[in-house]
Amino acid sequence: MVRVRLAPSPTGNLHIGTARTAVFNWLFARHNQGLFLLRIEDTDRQRSKAEYTDNIIEGLEWLGLTWDESPVIQSHRVAVHKGAIEQLLAEGKAYRCYVNETELNELRAHQKSTNQAPRYDNRHRDLIREQQQTFIAEGREPVIRFRIEDEAVIEWDDMIRGPMRWKGSDLGGDMVIARQASINHIGDPLYNLVVVIDDALMGITHVIRGEDHIANTAKQIQIYKALGLPCPQFAHTPLILNQESRKLSKRDGVTSINDFRNMGYNATSLANYMTLLGWSPPNGMEERFSLQEAAKVFDFNRVNKAGAKFDWDKLNWLNSQTLHELTSTELLDQLRPAWQAKGWITDRHQSDENIVWQKDLCHLLRTSLTILSHGIEQALPFFEPCNINDEAWKQLSCYTSQLSLRQLLKELEVTSWDGSDLAIAKNILKVTCENTGVKKGIVMKSLRAALLGSLQGPDLLTTWSLLARVGKDQFRIRRCL
């Protein structure tokens, strides 16, 4: 059975790159009737925080990326990781290295000055006991390094990139797999070792992760072989790039799933967009789809090798289409928490009439929304006295605007319109034009400026109706005279 995993480190909030990796893992598992697992890699004790673990879990759940077994906490397996290191030491596949930081800096400086690639020169590979005792007496604290033979050839068939081939000499020398490792103690096991042990213990069959892990894969395959563990298949996904074709990072602004959520992006649309970041749907399939629909056709043959450039316009389009298709009730359910936080509506004293009015407002705003937070900005004039912008004031200062607004008020006083019948509103506008000689376009523009404080906005008659139903239209017209 296919078993894949997402293995984030809780050293920050869930990043869109990690989330896209989760999407690809989830889709591959579901397509193959396999299992999607979660492992929290919290062995970086200084930087790992429970709040980041919570953020990762909440973000994955929000996106609909559910996992099939209880999450594995990496730090709970430290004893197993150390046991593997002891095995490698006993078999001569790893050793204690006493090179200090000063010596490493000197080595790096020499390599830089002679235009050599940075690498450890394996100088402590074959220390005799007396040499070790000398270093111990000096108070040196060793690390444990895994032997990587320069002559080794590491090959695998990547599910995205095809045949891959690395030489041991290209991997930077013997690899550190544990720090703070005295003669009777093994300190903190490091990433390349523990990820191999954990994937083997979890029965992972396919490791799907970003292309920035390719060099790690070459190193880890060596550890799988050294420990006699079954090696999974690998797939290295393209990186997500910014508009300058560099790897998307925090410097680009919004990158965490929490940020996208707070901005008002819909989980379905964001998951849809992340799937398109590097994967192309087959011919005949629309670009808009659910995760479940994508899982039916997902495979790595349609994943690009080149980096995927983040396109805000595409994301915004996908999100707007999702919002436009919501019913008024569904949109109100999504906007209600934000409107409540603003103090515009409350759970208490919600009459049927109020709920109907709120749904009608959602119906009015729905087709103009790109992200959910626009439903807060655009609803503001319906709940609070709105500021009048310069363009609207310029319109309202015209003689014809003042004339038409005064006539509108007269018509409203004699008609007693309660906002329920748009035919009455149309007639009021018609009579106003006839009695003032002002063109209909100017009357409507003036009314919009008075009601919303702007010359732009949703359908005027519906806007007027909604404000009239809560008794706010005449007050807003009067303040402009």
C-alpha cells in the first residue's frame, strides 16, 4: 500500500511551500487508495514551539488535508535514532570527529581562496585511540560523522525528474549525523539520519518533497543502505517562485497559510490553486476543481520540473469564482463572524427580518467579491455612516445634484417608500427627473454619492432598497444638502 507523509518542522507557521507539498502527497495517496501521514519534526528544541505545531495542524485541517493515522512526534523517537547511530559506530560506518570550529573555518577559508567547493576533508576518519584521548584531554566535544566514500555512485529513478545520479565526492565529505557526542554519550541526532529512521519505521513507500532536498536524498540513500533499510521512491517537486523567478520567501510578504486565510481566501480555492502550482490537469479538465476531483486523475507525469511562478491574478480569479457561486446563506455564514467582530450584528435579537436583510445584502455583494474580506469593506456603508470621498463630494457640490436630491426627498416624503418594492423606487427616480429636468444619469450618480460616499458600488436600486428597509437612506441624502 502507498504510504506517504508530510514532515513539517514546527519552527514557524505553515508555509505555502509546505502546504503545496502536503497537497501533492495527499493527492498521490488518495489516487492510489493509500495513506497520507503526518510527522512533526520537532527535534530542533530551541526553535520548535507548540504554537507552530498547532498552526500547522489547524492549517492542514482548514485546507481539507486530513491524515489517516495519529501524527508522529519525532522527538519521541530519539532513543531509536541514537540506537541507529550506535549501530553505525559499531560497524565502522560512522565515527567521532573532533575537528573544532577554528579548524573548520581555516579549511573553508583555504578552499575559498583556492576556488574549491566547500567540503569537509574527512581528516578524523581513522583516528587511533591515542589521538582521540589527546583531543578529549583538550576538552574538545566531538560530532559523529557518517562515512561517504568519494567513489560511491548514488542513483535513483525520480518520479518527476527521471534518472538521477550523484557521486559521493559531490556530497561535501563525511556527513554530521549527531552533535555533542562524547565517548560515552550520543547527543542530538540530526535531520538526515532521523528522517531515514522515521520514514522506515512509518513504512513510507514514497517520499514527495521539494527539489531543494535532492542533495539530501543522495545522502539519505547512503544511510538506508548502511542500515539495511528498504529505500522508498522519491519525487522532487518544483519550487514555488516569486515574480522575479526566485524561491518564494517571507520577504515576498504573504506566504503562510494563516495569512491567506486572514486575507479572506477560501480553503477550496487555495487548495485548487496550490495543485496548479507545478501540476497541469489533463485535457478536458477545467482549472477549477476540488481536491477530490483532482485526486482521481493526479499523477507525476503531469508535474513540471521547472519552478512554478506564483500568480496572484490566477488565485484571485479562482477565489472570486468560488465566492460568486455561494448562496446568500452560505456567504452570510462565512461573513457572520467578521460582521459580529465589527459589532454590526449580534447573535441575540436576530429577527427573521434582520436575517433576510443580511442575506439580501450578501446577494448584492456576492458577485463583486474577490476575497472574503471584501465582504467586510463593501458592507461597511450598510452598517456605519460612510465617509464621502473627494470624487463624490465634487459630484454632490453641483447644482443639479443638489436640485435632484431635494426633489428625491420630497418624493420620498409623499410616497413613504419602505424599500420593499423596486418599482416604486424607479418611479421616484422618473418623477424626480421630470420635475427637475435633470438627466437620469446625474440623478442616479448623485444618489449613489449620497448613499455610499462614492461614485462606485453595487447595483444602485438594490443598495437604495436595503438602506431604505433599515431607515438609513433619507438621513444620508439630507446630510449632503
